[in-house]
Amino acid sequence: VQLQASGGGLVQAGGSLRLSCVGDAFFNSYAWGWFRQAPGKEREFVPAIGWSGRTLYYADSVKGRFTISRDNVKNTVYLQMNKLNTEDTAVYFCAARGDYNADPLTSESYFRWGLGTLVTVSS
């Protein structure tokens, strides 16, 4: 099953969006992360969530504004984004991590990636 992030779109600065990424039957076997890539820039870590949902990591640039969560019944990981600014404009990707000991902040730790969704924040 191809992972697909959804929920992106065009929003004014200060606005909010919620991204979703639906997994398959193996969803609960993975930790999850969100990454983003802006035009001309490298892919960067945004937040990550552990298997139970209690362990959370956030990039400094989104702390206090973004919230990652997961629903292990719906096999879905979410990214609630508030107080968006133009620097948040990027394609956002969800990704699965299976190795408990791998660094949740680096893209190399993730082995399965979803198709991205574009978030555009206008000033």
C-alpha cells in the first residue's frame, strides 16, 4: 500500500492545517515522522512520534506550533500545524521507522516514505 500524505493546501500566514498519513496493517509496528522539503533546500525533520504515541520529538522551528499524533485504530499519523508562516512552505512527507535504536531525527532512519503533500503559506 502506497503511503500518501494529505491535507496540504494554500493557507495564509497565521493559519492552520492538519496533515494526515494513512498506513496499512503494519502501521502499529512502526514509529513515524514527518519531514519537509522546501524548493531548493534539503529535506528536513519536522516531528516524530514513537510506537505508543507518548515519545515525541520536534524540530526547534516548529515547537509550540506543530503537534504530531497517531491513531493506532485508524492507522493514521497526523500533523496539526498552527501559526503557519511562510518558512513552513514545503512538500511534507510522512515516513515510517522500524528500528527502535535508530535516530528519529534523521531521514536515514526511515525506510518507508509516503507521497508528499504541498503546503503553501502566503504572507
